[in-house]
Amino acid sequence: MDNVTRPRILVVGAGFAGVGCVRRLERKLASAEAEITLVTPFAYQLYLPLLPQVASGVLTPQSIAVSLRRSRKYRTRIIPGGAIGVDLDSKVCVIRTINGEVVNERYDYIVLAPGSVTRTFDIPGLTDHAYGMKTLAEAAYIRDHVITQLDLADASHDDAERASRLQFVVVGGGYAGTETAACLQLLTHNAVKRYPRIDPKLIKWHLIDIAPKLMPELGDKLGSSAQEVLRKRGIDISLGVSIAKAGPEEVTFTDGRVVPTRTLIWTAGVVASPLIATLGAETVRGRLVVTANMDLPGHDGVFALGDAAAVPDEAKASKGQDGAVCPPTAQHAMRQGKVVADNVVATLRGQAMRPYVHKDLGLVVDLGGTDAVSKPLGIPLRGLPAQAVARGYHWSALRTGVAKARVLTNWTLNAVAGDDFVRTGFQSRRAAKLKDFEYTDSYLTPEQVRAHVEGTGPEAE
Ligand SMILES: Cc1cc2nc3c(=O)[nH]c(=O)nc-3n(C[C@H](O)[C@H](O)[C@H](O)COP(=O)(O)OP(=O)(O)OC[C@H]3O[C@@H](n4cnc5c(N)ncnc54)[C@H](O)[C@@H]3O)c2cc1C
């Protein structure tokens, strides 16, 4: 097979799933066997579970942005941009590159791994006034924003302004929200020692969730332990409560309370990338319906995985839980990446595919400092042992040796020297909220995709 006729494999998204797939394809396929292309807006794979530690300054942003080009077998062509539509019939992916150009990329095999975006609801003011915790820019932005509130509260002579700058609201009692509230509360707790004019009692963190429990997947005992740790630290936890409306200087809870605050962090779940809707195919709560082999029925050469796909959970099905799909976790996404690569290779070589089967290994929740809860392989742990498991798990899951070294060095440095709570001010001129970071309005409709591919749409110009 010469290079001109090599089958084209296009992988969309460089997250846990996409990078897991690309690295495996590079290892398994000779370069004459296929051309591998990766579409990604960023030049790194983001290790999302450690984002709260970037927001709280324990880790630098670079340490969890793992290079895509550092790999011994690296030979993938990388298109810097985002896919904005896929036409399954003509096998074309429409891409907007980072310089704004719209290009068509033809493929023989496509692996869709664009992950998810923050799930929002129709709550007045939410997308204009809330911050998310889903991108590196958001984590870095929130850190600066929180330190800004301390700086401004310290300088202010207005008691009401001070009080509102020192209240912080996090919505979402899953692991992302709980870790975010816990790590940032520790940041303000430690930072306030450098602000002698601020009364520490004025600093108040609220963690709220509409569900009756925090992190129900931890079970009752461990969930209560996490709650106790947070309450002892002074975090006000409100369950069965959400946001009724959000404004620039206050947030109204559904129980009627009005909290003066300039900081609303929204981590109430995720929904599949809007790219999936451009396919016009069957979805379950936004995730593309695929088989256990992660291919799309009725469309040769189309695969999807990770947060963007509803991959049947075969481990649960074997225990009689029919219809279960894998939860949107990094644990599943990175393992699915390898299996999907094997299935692409099998299809290319005319061999049989294999289904994805993985039994959940449990959950680790870092609450900052020496506090943590974790449940590896069903064993409940608290405090230092849980923290050791949480950090050990994340450290070993980082893809490159350099990323591991950076994270370990940052942890050590932070444990020894602490934080200087420096506000960089890089983003201070323009407020950036949920609606600014995830580019959810960039996507085409299925009709626009078709029109573009046929060369008649406005995007085709
Ligand atoms: C704060 C936080 C903490 C978490 N903690 C844990 C944890 O402790 N354990 C755990 O298992 N999971 C955790 N998760 C969930 C986990 O990070 C996700 O389930 C996982 O990242 C999903 O992997 P993915 O490859 O599907 O998507 P992602 O890792 O999100 O990757 C998607 C990639 O696609 C790119 N992309 C998006 N749209 C496009 C497009 N249109 N075109 C091209 N590229 C695109 C994105 O830039 C990204 O690089 C956490 C998530 C968050 C936000």
C-alpha cells in the first residue's frame, strides 16, 4: 500500500479517550498501513481530575497540560482546531482551525472523542455570571479571581462590599464540585494569614447541590466522612438546594436565601460535546449511542467513546444490570481509547472487534491538604491513606514521565514552601464566565454541515 492510498483515520479530541487511542494506533499500525490525524484545539492533553489543584495553586497549569508531541512513536498529523460538524454520508469532518479557517477533512475511519461540556440549565443569569471548572483557562482564571476578591476586600472600606467579596458559592456536590470547594477553601484559609485587615470569619464558602447527598457513589459512610471534613473546615453545605437566579453581585438559592457574592462556580454535571448533535444520529442524554465495540451501527468506520458516547457497561450487564452505560469518567475514557484503537486496527485488517469491558476501580477524592476520601476496589479510606491513594492513582495515570516529574515536584514544593497567592492579573481586563470558555456556540446544525460539505452553505465561503 503506498502513502497516497493509505486509509485515513481521523481522531477528534485529544483528551483521555482520543490520546489513548492515538498512542495505541501509532504503536500498532505501521506508517504504511494508515495515516493518523488528530483534531484538537489545544496542543496538550488536559489531566482534568487535577484541575482543582491548579485552581488552588498546588499545581502549576503546565504540570497537568501533557504534551501531545512527546512520545517515542509520535507521528500523527495534528490539525489545530475544533471539529464543528460531521457528515456521516460523505465521510467528511468540518473543522474550524484556530485561525478561524473552515476546512473539510475527509476520512475513512473516524474516532469521535470530543468529551463533554458543562451542563447548564435555564436559570436566569447563570451562563453570564457563573464560572466553570472544565478547562485549564477556567482553573487559572478562577485562582486569579479568588485572590482578586481577597485583594479588593482587603483594600475596601465598604463593609457590604467586603462581605460579598468574601463569600463564595460552588454548585455541584459530585467529585468535581466537592474537590473544587474543598481545595479553594483551603486556598483562602491559608491566604488570609497574609491579609491582616481581613477578619477570617467573614470568609464563607457554600457548597450546594439539588441531590440529597454529596457524591452518592462513595456510599453513605464515606460520603458523611467527606461532609464532616468540609463542615469542620467551615464550608456551609446545603443539600436539596440549587440556584434560582444569578447576578453580578448576588446569587439567589432555591430555598429563598440571597447570598451576596462575586463568585459562583458551577460544576453541576456535564453533557456530551455539541459536536455529537451535528451527526443527526441516535443519542442518549446527548451521548452518541454506540455498541459495546464502540462503533456506530449502520455506519462503517465510525467510532465514539469517552464522555461523548453512551458505551454499554458490559461489566454491569454481566451482573444483570441491562441497559447501563459507562459513567463519564477518565477511568473509562482512557481504557476505551485503547480498545477503540484495537477495533479500528481490527476493522482495517478485516479481523473481529472486541467489546469494551471494565469493572470500575472506585473513586478518589482529594479534599486538599491531608484530607481525602477514597474507595479503591471498594475499600473505604479516609485521611492520609486516602490521600496517598488519590495522589498515587493520579500520578501513575499521567501519561508522560515529564508530567509525572512536574506534578511530583509541584506537590513537594507546595508541601514545603506553601503558596505565595500571587495574582497574575493576566485576565483582569475582561470578565470571562461559563459562556466564554467552552465555545458551545461554534457548532453547525446537521443541515449546515451537509450544505457546507456540498459547498452551498455560508460556512463554505
Ligand atoms: C474537575 C474535574 C474532576 C474530575 N475528576 C475525575 C476523577 O477524579 N476521576 C475520573 O475518572 N474522572 C474525573 N473527571 C472526569 C474526567 O475528566 C472525564 O470523564 C474525562 O476527561 C473524559 O475523557 P474524554 O476523553 O471523553 O474527554 P476529555 O478528556 O474532556 O477530552 C476531550 C478533548 O476533546 C477536545 N475537544 C472538545 N471539543 C472538540 C471539538 N469540537 N473538536 C476537537 N476537539 C474537541 C477537548 O479540548 C479535549 O481535549 C473529572 C472532571 C472534572 C471536570
